[in-house]
Amino acid sequence: MVRSVASVCCYCGTGCGVLVEAGGDRVLAVRGDPDHPSSRGALCSKGRALADTVRRDEARVLRAQWRPKRGRQLQPLQLPDALDMAADRLADTLARHGPDAIGFYLSGQLLTEDYAAFNKLARALVGTNHIDTNSRLCMSSAVTGYKQTLGADAPPACYEDLDLADTVLIAGSNMAYAHPVLFRRLEAARALRPEMKVVVVDPRRTDTAAMADLHLAIAPGTDVALFHAMLNVMVWDGLVDADYMERHTTGFAGLKARIHEFTPRAAQDVCGVPAQDIIQAARWFGQSRAALSLYTMGLNQSSSGTAKNAALIHLHLATGQIGRPGAGPFSLTGQPNAMGGREAGGMATLLPGHRDPSDPAHRAEVAALWGVDALPVEPGLPAVAMFDAVLEGRIKVLWIAATNPAQSMPDQARVRAALEKAEFVIVQEAFAGTETLAYADLVLPAATWPEKDGTVTNSERRISRVRAAVPPPGDALPDWRLACEVARRLAARVAPEKAALFSYVGESEIFAEHARMTAGRDLDYSALDYAVLEAMGPRQWPYRPNGDSVARLYADGRFATQDGRARFVDVPYVPVAEPVSAQYPLRLTTGRLRDHWHTMARTGLSLGLTRHVEEPWLSLNPSDMTRMGLASGTLARIRSRRGGVVLPVRDDASVRPGHAFLPMHWGGAFMAGQGVNALTNPVCDPQSHQPELKHAAVAVAAAGLP
Ligand code: SF4
């Protein structure tokens, strides 16, 4: 009998609802769920191909495995023995080196319940704050940008605002590829209201930029100069809302002198776009009845990501374009549950309920809610620093879940060296083809979509149920269950009184505990549980006990700061960390393709998706190709200060002269075991700790030439 199970797509943070048709242990088809309020039945090519990616064969990690010795093959292991082995190694490391010799590296692919279980394991049992996630590579600059200016990590807008905006500023986002369903919604809104203006800020002429009324093809990393110049124009033109600023913000006086330096002419010199275009963009924004900004990795994956986010949010605060229909700054989340991971506090810099681990009162609150005496005080290490600590021998045991850092972290050679240096690496994984498995000492078989139950939160703060449609194959278990099984065994060895902390009977119990921890916080959804989600469908936070969700934040002009006022922050423009030089003369940017996701662990299983683009290539402007004597399709060697790869090159007029573009997905056989991150720069934003994946200085030469 065929059953239809309502769930959510497991790729991007749009969070489209899906109906999974299953028979026995097979997924027969996946289609859009017309009742899901975020997507209303729409799916993109990746969502439509989900059924192709559900496997129960050797493409999956079906059993636990261990490696008796480095350099040897992985050997099968009974799952209970593997769980005991993990607990033994953790207990031994705790005894010999203490809690901060253990690190957890998680993923925005995990469900909120998985995050909650791992977070409790790391902080309440092991006693370390060394828990971070690949969401650090994704949205952490958006988090710090929101907190600096608005007081809380809370995207203020909702998807309906795409239908209602008059001016849409898309910055650092190729949403035609990365958030296709939202892009199509925007296209549909524009078709209905041709007066809508779309401005795209992107160094490349992407498919998103191609639909813009105005494309500002800025030099990588110069966004702060651009946004300051736009604000400067708005001030000179009298387009700011002085009354709104007076009543609801602070700090503009401190920023004013800064933005005066950025005349359109000065910004033209920095950003490489005509002053007249900057003036036009500012006027459309400032004169608009409702201006919406959509932004993602182009702002976030930067050594000045927090400043870029803040400078963009300033445009909204200065014009009062926030908290109203069609208006507001709106970060588009990369991963399906980066938001839920933040809510559960599964990051070194967060605690559950958007609390702060450096705040003693917050630590005490969480300890009381978990029923433990205290939480660790020593700061946790964010992703890049965590792998550095492994390389330096300070972290001895690393537990990696649902992510592929050997391929996805910047400066791949350094990360791989760290994985080799670790005393013990646990890799909890569903897919058998990831590069990180080569470094595993112990492999735990994980269930994945569509075998798991739980919840995710999408970009518009909407919490949806993810439902299992088929059982996991082999010995695979949900991630939270693997974490709890090891936690109970570890507790038996080191703190028997804490074993009960991990005795959940199911996902709903974890969610209920997690939701209670949001009480009184900005995101409060303590009145939400699985029964409410079952009865009412996906809900946005904050969620009131009377059943109301809040679609738009700050409608009353009261922000989440102590004094209720939003803050202008005097952020300087700081260039990219690695300038081009005679030796490395090209600016490399990286990005997504339409039909692949991250390192292709899942999308690589779909023939249809793979056919769209079958191999990676480096895009160069035709003038650079001619200058370098390169022909389209020939192999070139691309080098940065950290490593090199060999790839075909293509002439591509969408890339500016002096620039180069590489898709982020491929590695392994296509690139002699390397990936794009052999080239990228691990330098991080000092506040968000997000690495500058969007820019590296590189050299390109025909393969065979030195
Ligand atoms: Fe999935 Fe994102 Fe595509 Fe929606 S837009 S179907 S969430 S990949």
C-alpha cells in the first residue's frame, strides 16, 4: 500500500514542504506539498529529484565500522560494540586529558532534536563548549550582524514580503540557484507588478543578476563601501526617515562621519561600479514604499561578514524599512536547519534558546533546565579554530556528524592534516562516499532523510515537522539516538547519575525539553509541541500560547536590545584579507550550481541532477583566457598560497576580467582527490568566526606549465 507522508525538503533553508510517497521500505516519489505555507506545493529541481537519492545499498553506510590501525581498511563492527568503543575512547580521553580534549563538529543537516541531544552530551556530560557546526561556514555572520544591530538573532521578515516589496536588493546571493523556489516567487511577484525594482549586488553576472533592473558587479569584499555610499546618498537626498531613527534607533551620529567618506565617486573607486549606479540603487531603495533585502553567502563568507551584514541593515534602519509588509533585511539560510541548530545552541558561541555561553546567568539557567550543577566556562572553539586545535594536539578526539569537513572546510590540506593528527576520529555518516570517512577511526551508521523524525526551522522562522517515511537501512539510527546511546554508555563510565539525562523515548520528548528552554527568550516557542504542529501545521516563532505566530518582527519599532532601540554600528570598510599580487593576480570566488548541494554526498546519487553539469570547471573572462593563451576546455593549473588543483577552464563573460569562479561541489576523482577548498583562505571574521570562503587570490596557467 502506498502511503503519503508530509515532510520537508532536506536541502536549502527555504524549507519547502514535500509529500513523500512510500511503499514498504521504498520511496516511490516526492512531490511538493500544496498545504505547506512556505512553499505552497513548489519544488526546485533538487527537491523534485529527492526520490532518486534514497538508497539502501552500498551507497549508504549500513553498518558500524572501525579501523584497527591508520592506513588499514575499515572493518565491520557490531553496532553495540561500536557504541561501547566510542564511550570507551571518550571516557579514556576525559580521564587523561580533560573535557576540552574532545570536540564535536555537527551540521546544519541535522534536525533540532539531533542538535539538542549532541549539545547536552557535549556540555552537560563531557563538559566542553567545543561543539560547533558547518553552519559556522554558512550563517554565523548573519547571526552577529543581527545581534549587533537589532539585538537578537532573528530574521525579521517572512516569505510573503517577497510578494509585497517595491524594491528588492539581493546582495551576495545567487538565489536563482541557491534558493530557487523563493527566486521563482520573486519572479512571479515582479510579473504581477512590473514597477518592482530589483537590484543585484554580485561580482558575477549570475542568473539572478540577469533578471535585475540594476546589477552592481562589485569587486569581491567591497560590500561595506557600497552600502555606506548608498546610505550617504540617502542622507544627502533626504530619503532617510529622521523621525523613525529618532524614536527607534541609536548610534547614527557615530556612523555619519564614516559614511561621509564614501561618496558615490569614492565607492566607485573601491567597488568598481559606476557612481551613477550606486546613486540609482540608493534612490530606488530610499524612495521605495517597501524595500526588502535578501542576502546570504556573499555577505556571510567573508573576513568582514559581520560588518557587511550591519552595513546592509543600516539601510533599513535609516529608512524605517523594517517590520512592515514587504520591508526588512532578510538573510536566506543556506542549510535546512541552520536556524534550528542556532535555536538549540549547538554552536561554540551559543547556548539553547539564543543564550550566550560567556554569560554566567545564561549558563546557570541552562544548567538548571538540564538538571546539572553547572556548565563549562572555558570558551568553545568555532569550526576553523577547532580544527586548528586538533592539528596542534589540543583536541584529541573529534566526533563529526552529518558533514564532510575534509572537503568542505577552507584550506583543505590543513584540515586533512588535523584529521590525520587526531588520536581518534568518530564519523557519524549516512553516505558511504564522503572524503571524511577516509580519516575515520570509527564509523557510526546514521539514518538520513527520509528516515528520520524531528523538526527544522527555515529562513522565515517557521518550524516544520520532518517525518520518517521509510525505516533506516541496515543498522543505521537517527543521529540523536546515536548521540544518546553513546552518552548513556559514557555516563555509566564517568557520571552514572547523568545517564537519565539521555533517556528520551523519542523525538517529541527532546523537542518538548528544547522548546521549554526558549521560554522568555526572543524566539519563545515554549507553547509549541508535536501535537500543536500536528494540529496546526508549521508555525513561525515567536509562537504565543494562544496559537498566534509572529510573521514580522519589530512591527512596533521595539527591538531586542536592552533599551528597545536598534543600533547603528560604526563599521569600517576592510578589504579582503588576501589581496591579489603579481604571483597570484586573479580574484577567485566560489559558489553553488543549480542542481548540486554542498559536496554532493546526496545529489551525486541522482543521475538526473548530475547530468545537468557533469564536471567542474574554472570560469574566466574571455579577455583573461586570451591573455593567458588558454582555450576553452583545456586543462589549467589553479594555485593559491595554500594549494592547487587542475581543472578544465571555460571562457565566461559573466566573470569580470581579473576574476575567476569555481563551483564548490566537486572533489575526489574529478580533482585528483582535491576540491575547491584546496585553494580557499581560512581567515575568519573576528566576530562571527566565519571563514572567507568567497575570496582567495589565485594564479592560473595551462596545465603542464610551471
Ligand atoms: Fe528543497 Fe530548497 Fe529546492 Fe525548496 S528551494 S525544493 S528547500 S532545495
